[in-house]
Amino acid sequence: MRDSGEARRTPDELPQRLQTWFDEHEERLRSCGITGGVQRSPEDGRTKTSTWVTLETDDQVAVLIVWSSGEAELECGDVPTDRVRRQHRDLRTFEDLLDAIETIREWIQTKGEATTGWVT
């Protein structure tokens, strides 16, 4: 069970939380054949900052972009079929962020891989 403070966090903390999540899960992702990276927008006085994570398998590329406003864009491209999935969300809590991460993980699930427990 998460501490009750998690739900009170503000959307402007979510880009950093995405960075932290990736740093904590990168090794596990690689062990499942998923490569990726994380980037942040420059600290140049923009009103909204962002962090984005890219996850890749042999056949798919997924991106989750999270802005300090709580806006999020999820995209996943399937290379063999040229099919692209897109979704916009308004995140307010860390739980919302974890749900968005789980969505892109499900979109790029590799064969024989269980996704249970990925977002903790």
C-alpha cells in the first residue's frame, strides 16, 4: 500500500517521477529485451517542462511524454504493420503516472512476458 502522500503530489512533480521510475526499472526492462532512454526538456524558462521515456523492442517503439502541467501523450508504433496507437491523458497523481507507464508497457509487451508488477 502506498503512503497517503502519494495521492497529494502535484502534477509538476510528475516529469521527475517519470525519470526516477525509468532509472529504477531500466535494468529490468533490458532483461526483458526492452531498450530505452529518458530525456528532459531544457531548463530555459519554459512555462511547462517535460520528461519523455522511449521504450523499444525489435518490432515496437513506445513513447510517454509527461509535462509539468500533468498533460501526457502516449504513443506506440508497430514497425511491421505501421500501426500507431495514440492516447492523451491528464495526469494528477503518481498513480495516474503509473497507469500511463503500464499502458505503454502493455502496448509493447514481448512474447511470453508477463507485465504484472511493472509499475511498483
